[in-house]
Amino acid sequence: MICIISDRMKILQTCIRFPPAPGGAETHVLEISKLLKSRGYDLTVYTSDLYKEVPFTRKSDWSVQVQGIPVKRYKAYSMPGELHYVFIPGLAKALLDVDTDLIHAHSYGYFQVNISGLNKRLRDTPFVLTPHYHPPWSMWGGDRRKQLRKIYDKIFSPAVLNSVDRIIGVSHHEMELLQRFIKIDSDKIRYIPNGIDFSRFEPIPKPDKFLNQFKLQGNIVLYVGRLASNKGLEVLVDAAPEILKEHPDTTFVFVGEDEGMKELLIKKAKKLGILKKLLFTGHIKDDDLFNSSFAACDVFVLPSEYEAFGIVLLEAMACKKPVIGTRVGGVPEAIGDGGAGIVVEYNDPDELAGAINKLLADRKLCQSMGELGRKRVKKKFTWEIVVDQIEKVYAELI
């Protein structure tokens, strides 16, 4: 552990949503906040009252603390339909008035990032941004929302990014994509990958809890994440019949909150005659049951159209499971080229089916990949390692 800055240094993390609201960026902010606070920082999170963006779901009974982190939530509003964009007026006032030594904002293009940039220009508060970037073509929400994003990229984004003191990319590919339309001073860029709480997987969880809860037998192909349009889940369903030809005892398990894709996947599965081979668990709040899902699977698959990184890949690898991801965003950087998993092209159900069949047919290969994956995660991708590097970024500015 590295503790670079003195106690009582005030750090503000701001994000669009925060746990127990689900999501990868949300998990990232929670985990780094917990460690930073444990290292002596006076840390607070400002966020919205949203539980989900799609459908737009607020909550009013949030706790003022999450796992020891003080959290202030402000009422969110949105433009209608496909023009969906979250506004948080109370958060704007709070961010412009806040007394803090540094603002660390998360998720490119969102309201809290824009206001953090305005604070930098008006008050010169040091400003760090972790974009968790998604390019316009990978966004959910329809064509009108994608057009709105393109307008933002062209007109508003340069002013925001020019105000940033440091920008933290979770992968090199993420920053390459972001800079295709906006030039960012390379001196401002730092690369710090995502991580996991490795203690959750030491020892590796038992699979029994998940298997017994959902009465599962045979092979399990697991996906964990939001059921969203940019996750490539239709491709996995399209690949399923070919997998079932060779491995008929396989169940395809989808763990995560539905954001409009579940019914589409069910319709597709019915048409293909494989609905009984699909299981949708919904969002799992029980941490032990959630961790057990990784231990219970035979193969973990992330078939996304785009991922800035993919924390769930690390969680599966920590459980010694072989992983398959698409050649997009930061996924290849997470899996690496050392034999921990397989990278396939996006939207190619035949290649995806071939990779899954290869692993289901070769238990020794699965074991070898699993061993390599767990070692890789422990060496490179823990939150302790991530926060050590984030502290160095803060020290450059304070």
C-alpha cells in the first residue's frame, strides 16, 4: 500500500449513479472510494437518486452512507424518449459550491462531468476524469440519442476535456477511441486499469450455493452484466443452437439487471427452439450468491459490442474460469495474450460457438486457462494496485 498525501485531504468523487445501484462504473467508484477513505482521505460521493436509467427509476430511501462512504444524492430528471439525457440541478449547485481539494468525476458525457469542468474553470479546483468511455455507435437508447451524443462530442466535449487536469483511461484502446474526435494533451493521460476485490475470491467461492439456488446441472455458460443492447447478448443466443448440438446439457445463464433486452432474447430463443436452455436470474443482491455464480460456470462469456474494460472478466478469471471476450475496447487488454482466455470477433455467432465448444470439450485447457487467469488478476488487477496509482495522480495535482 502507498499513502502519498496527508490525512484530511478532501476528495470528492462524483458519478451518475452509485451502489447499491448496479453497474461497472458504479462498482469502480465504490471500490476506490472505500480504499481511499481507509487510507485517510476525507472523501464524499455526489451522485443522483437514480437506481436505473432504463427504465428511468429513482429511489427516495437511499442511505446517507454506503459501506462507510458518505453519499449525497440529488434528484435526477431526463429528456423524454430517445433524447434521454440526465439533468441533476441540485448536483450542479452542490458541485459549484463544494469546498474540496480535488474533484474526481466519472463517466464521459454525463452531467456531473460537465459541471466538474465548469467548476475547474470558475474555481480552479483540480479536476480528474475517468471516462469509462463508450463511443457513440455502442450506446443504447436509439438513433436520436446517438445523434445527441455526436452533437455533444463536437460542440461541448472539447471545453470539458480541455479543463481536465488528468484523464485516467482504463485501457489504451479507450483513449485511442476518445481521441479520434478530440485531441487530448498526452501529458494529461494516465493509464490505470480496473480491478477487483481479490479477497472476495480467496478462497475461491463454492459453486454449490448458485447451483442449488437455481437447480442447475450440466455445463454452464455464464454472462454477468446489464441486459442491454450493446452487450451482444443476441449473438450469444444465436450461437447457442450450434453449442447445444455438441453439448446438449448446456445452460446459458444471464445474471444482471434487465435494461430492455430480456423480452427480445426470449423471443429469439423461442424462435430457435432453445428457450428452456436459457436462465435469467435478474440482479443478484446477495454477494455470496453472486460470487458463487462465477465459481459455478464452466465458461464465462462477455460478447459485448464494446467495453471500456470489463470487470466481470477479472471476477471470472479470479475463480479460475476460462473467459471469452470480443475484440473490442479494453477487453483484449483485460484478458491478455498469455493464455487466460479467448478473444473473438464481435457479432460472429459461429466463431463464438466454436470457442465455447472448444472449451467445453477440453477440461484440461479450461483448467490451464483458469490457473493463468487467476495469477494474472492477482498480479495486475486488484483495487489496491489501482488505488496506489490513483494516489500518484492526485499527488501530481495537490
